[in-house]
Amino acid sequence: MYSPEVTQASNFVQGVDTAFLVILGISFFFLIVLTVVMIYFIYKYNRKRNPVATQIHGNTTLEIIWTVVPFLLTMVMFYYGWAGWKPMQKAPKDSMEITVYGRMWNFSFEYENGKRTDTLFLPKDQPIKLNLVAMDVLHSLYIPAFRVKQDMVPGMENNFMWFEPQREGIFELYCAEYCGLQHSYMYTYVKVMEENEFTDWLVDTTQVAALDIESPTATGKRIMQNIGCFACHSLDGSKLVGPSFKGIWGEEHTVVTGKETRQVLVDEEYIKSSIYDPNEDVVEGFSKGLMLSYRGQLSDDDITNIVEYLKTLK
Amino acid sequence: MQTAHSANEANYLTYKGKYKGLLGWIFSTDHKRIGLLYLYSILTMFSVGVLLGLAMKFELLAPGKTIMEAQTYNSAFTVHGVIMIFMVVIPGLPAVFGNIMLPIMIGAKDVAFPKLNLLSWWLYVLGVILVLAALMFGSGAPDTGWTFYAPYSFKSGTNLLPAVFGAFVLGFSSILTGLNFLVTIHRLRCPGMKWTKMPLFVWTLYGTAWIQLLATPVVGITLVLVALERMFGIGVFDPALGGDPVLYQHLFWIYSHPAVYVMILPAMGAISEIIPTFSQKQIFGYKAIIASTMAIAFVGYLVWGHHMFTAGMSGTAQYYFSLLTFIVAIPSAIKVFNWISTMYKGSINVQTPLYWAASFVFVFLIGGLSGLVLGALATDIYVHDTAFVVAHFHYIVFGGTGFAFFAAAHYWFPKIYGRMYDKGWANTGWLVFFIGFLALYTPMFYLGMMGMPRRYYDYLDEFHSGNILSTFGSWIMVTGLVIIVVNLVRSARKGEPAEMNPWHSKTLEWTVSSPPPVENFDELPVIAEDDGPYNYK
């Protein structure tokens, strides 16, 4: 998100914002002056005040002036646009490389030591080169606070973006290119840390969980998004590979346990067992063995957040 | 429906040809009847597009699900885009007011190929039916966005092929109309109507026709390739088959950017008629406006890459596309300066069409100036694919073309129907519409600057307030729209009979009776050496 307080979040902010100021300044000037002049003419030369028009065919000098002046101004604007953009084109040699995988509908980030996350953790004041890999369709990696955006194109090699984070904090990262059903949920966060804090994080291979900076409901949804629940379980009641999540919370459902059919109440206990041991109780009408256990991938805290989200699916 | 001027002979609305009733319309080769056929079909599609837009804005009133699921929303913006672009705005002014007015304005009895003209309308209807079939039958409405970007358009399970084929057929309708207008303007001008005596609306139709003729085939070819790829997997665009998705974007925008000028040039032409008429004054810089029209039509071919600054083009390509985009802004600026100068020392008759024309200049300025943000490289990288772009192009194609369409409708209405509308209601409708328009689209500039991506079914809480205002705006705007349309429909049947030339204009269409007779002129007019379309005394 753009915010005047978040200045200098990356090395590109100044160049881009200068271009904005120049272009918006010129634009507002022309918009206001031309509108005021037009309204003034309509008032001053109204038929009541000016019953007879003075016929003027044109004025070559004026035509030349208002061709040349806008031309020069557009070249000024072009220059600032170019100047803010040019440094984005070439990444420094000492950049830290991270590979970004975009798929319908999440991002994952792979570090040089093989660590993979769903949130982009970065060290401050270090040039970062993101190598962009699209697994299925077009995506676009967009970090507004850093003023960067680059499409992720399947099959395209050496597609990258680079920047240098210059401010600690948590920033939004969106997919900006429409990519299908869950496009508007394809977002995650960038966390910029002090260098030694980042190094500690990078070597610690036990931390993979998402940043918990939203409400439990939103976090639960994002966890499910990132781990891919919605590929098999719909949100709208339609039957996919697995049963829909819509309206299941607090309801009685018929499941097959072993060879027996029984009724269960969907509560926190049942959801946890369905995630950790999905083939124990299978909802009637669905096949066993299609879902694998998420033990080790989702923590109890994650499941608490997921439950909060499922409660909202009425 | 007759006025005193044509009491003795049938006008184009009342005459009886070989067929009666509805058949007399849909098989008529009269350019004015075909223009009205387009008007009614375009207004029908416009209503569908508006309802879809209204539903989308309602969905965005609050984060999370409001009234529809994500799949429905994605289909809604796709179908809204396809309908509004291909069925409403591109045919819009040329097919309606171009058809009705072009032959009369150059002193001709009809277009050069009246039967081809009728065929164009039939193709338009066929294209519309094909796209609607995609909506209502098969696996569901397309959900790819109106741009049909590869490779998503190959992976989506929805009913894309009929929609693509429909767009292809609509393209042919556009090409044939362009061809027809070109030949008409070259061959059928009345004696004495030199190129430098043509009304500016005709000049803009001329520039538009060249774009329709030369650029539309590219999108036809592209859509055929999409269809072949989907049916036979030939591997041009889909990377899974060795194709290049960026190539698709190039081909798509090589047509679709010039198409923006198909939308806006005739709009500029209509404004160039209205401002001198209501100022009772010679247009300022007639030749400069012509030169800028042709410059836009030409340079407009060379700027398509500015839709692709983040797509992965080479840096050199981005540099030149940005530079050329700034160049194409200049002719539009020249037009605005000339329009405002035309009002200087005029005798301005403030009527409904002038309200529309002046508000056109205002919203077109905002649309055009926000385009500079998108043409510059650094700033485009930031706002590309955000709500800012949505605001920008709605200001251009709805603010620009839409306002000009309503300006033209209120300007030529007494000529087309021989009746005058209720001016009080017309002005009220304009004011409500204008306020609603600003409230609907202005917040999107802000949302884009905040970083909200476009085509978003759901959004984070920080984007909520802007979306609320935008949704309220959509309700106000539609209220205005209803007032405008009800007033015009009612007045077409019950309005006061209109004079032949109620606005005291100098162009030829105002020298024939209202509504015009079947073949426009009993005797072809002759333009005297010292006469011209804007020779006010």
C-alpha cells in the first residue's frame, strides 16, 4: 500500500515518486487552468451577455505555441519516467538471489540454501534479485511499497526483478495479473529484517509458518489458500474431489469410519482429525485415500486459525 | 411523426417500402434506418453491460462475498468488458451517428454500398448472438477478462470459443463499415464539398474508418489463432506447447490500442460540431483539428506496447513505446486548446448538448492526463494492472466516448426524430449522471495509487472506503442514466415537433427537414466557394 509515511522502503521509491510528482503536477495545472478558462468563457460569452459572436478562424502562432509547449512538457515527463525506471533494468552482481514460484493461487519463495516459504523474508540494505517462474498461467509480482512490478510468464527464461529494501517492516505483495478464480486471494507479505536477524531466520529450518499479522479468520483463509485446500474443497457448496466447506461448521454429517456409517458433529476436534488423519472418517459419497495427512505441515495454531475461518462459511 | 416541413412526403421513419412493420426496418438499406437499428441494438447491449457493472460495484461494496461468488464476479467483468468494448463503444458513434449523419453531412443520398451497410448490421447482430450464446449455454460464461490473455484463456474450462468467434464476427462488421465510409467520403461528396469544406465529424469518421479497415484484421487473425490453439493445440501462444504468451499480447494490442482511437476520434468529431454550433462561431483552427485527427489515427498504430511495460518486453522496446505514447498525447491536447478557443468571444447558447460537450472536455482532460501517468515508464510500473488503469480507461471510453455519445444524441435528436426533448429533464439527467460518474470512477484513481490491483473480487480492509464511495457513485450514475433515457424515449413519441434547424447550425444535415426525407435531398446541394460548415455570420 502507498503511504506517505512509508518513504524509502526501497531504492526505487525516490525515482518513481519524483516522476509521479512531476507528471501529476503538470497534469493538475493543465486540468485546473483549462477547466477554469472554459467555464469562464461559457459565463463571459454567454448569449445574454454577448449576443453577437466575433468570428475568429484561428491563429497560427497560437497553434504553434500549443503544439511546441506540450511537446516539451511531454518530453520532460518522459524523461522522469525513464529516469525512475532505468535502474530497475539491471540487477547488481552482488544481489542475493531468490527464486519466486507463482502458481494458481499462491507464491512460494526459494532461498539459495533451499529454504522455501510462503512469505518473503528479506534482509535490509542488501540488493535482492527475484527470479520469476510462473508454473501455470501469467501472474505479476507487485510490491507497492517498493514501487516494483513484473509479470511472471510461463516458459520465459531470465525473467527477474530486483530492488534493495531500505526499511524494516511488513509490506503487502500482490499478484497483479488476473489469473483465474482466486486471483484476489493471491497475495502474501514481505518482511524486511535487520541483516543478522535475517541470517538467524535463514539458517533456522524449522520456521516455515506464515506471518500472523491479520485476524485469525483472514490468516486461516490464507493458510488454506497457500497450502491448496481449495483445489479440492469448494467454498460455494459445489462438489469437487472433496466435500465443500460451505456451511459445515456445527452441522451433523454422515461419515464412513472403517466400514461403519456414523453421524459426527463438525467441531474443532473433528476438523483437526480430518486434517491430521484424513482417511479415518470419510464423508459419505467421497473416496478414501485421495487426501494425505497434513501432520507436520500445519501446526495446531494454524488449525485454530483455519477453524475460525470455517466458522464464517455459512 | 411529421413536421410542417415534410407534411406532404413520407420521411425516413414513416415511408413504406417493400416490407411492412419490423421487416421494413431490418431489411431496409436506408442509412438512417440502419443507424437507428444500430442505436436500438447498441442501447440494448449497453443496458446489459450497465447491469453487469452495477452488480460488480455492488459486490465490491464490502470485502468478502457481498452478493456473488468469485466465479460469477470474474465472468461478470469479462462479459461486461466484451459487451462494452466490442458491442457498444467500438461501433458506438460511427455506426449510429456516422450512419445517420455522414451521407447527409456530405450531401449524399446514402452511403456508397447500402446493402453492405445492412450486412454490417446483420453481422453485428450475429456476433452479439454468438457471444450471448456463450453466456447462456455450455459450461458457463467466459472468465478470462475481455483481453483473453494466454495461456489462461487456454486453461479456463469455460465457454470461450463461441465468445471469441462472436468477437471475430463483430470485427468483420467493423471492417465493412469502415470500408463503406471510406468509399462514401471519397466518392460521394456533393459538388463543391472539397476536403477542406468537410465537417470535422466527417473528418474524424474518415480517420476512424482507416483504423477499422487496417487494424481490425489483426484481431481477427489473433482470435482465429486462439480458436485453432484451443481446438487443435497448434502451440502459438501456449508455453506448454512451445508458444509465447507475450506474442499474444502484442497481437491483441496491435488491434486493441488503435481501437481506442476508433472509440474516441468520432467522439472528438461530434464535440467539434457541437461547440461551434452552440458558440455560433467559426471553429478555431479547422486545419489544426484535421491534422491532429490524422496524426492520432497514424501514431495510434505505434503505441500498443504501453499496455505491456511489465510484460517482459525488451528495455529498448519499452523506451520507444513510452516516447511514442507521449507524442500521441499532443494532438489530443491541440484539440482541447482549439475547442476552448472556439468558445472565446462566441455567443454561447447554453443548452443540453453544450453541457454534455463541456463536461466531455473536463472528463476527457482527466482521462488524458491520467494517461500520461500510464505512458511514463516508472509510474506505469507502479500503477499498471491496478484500479488506476480501470479509472483511466473509464474516463476515456465512458467519460470521453460516452459523454460525446450523449452530447451527440441530444444534439441530433430533433433531426433524427423530428421532435424536441424536454430540456429540463435532459439537464437534470445530465447533472445527476455527471455527479454519479465522478463519484464512481474518481475513487478508483485513489485505490490504484494505494496499490489495489484490478479484477479483484475481494480486497483488504484498507481499500474499503474508496470502494464504498465508488459503489454509491454507481447508483447515482445509473439514476441519471434512467432519467436521460426515459426522457429521450418519451420525447421521441410525444415531444414538441422540432424545427428544421433548432440550434442554427451551418452543416448540411440541418438544411433538410426533420426527420429527413427518404433519400435526404431531392436535388444534390452545391457548396458555394465562400460557404463552409462553420461559416457563421
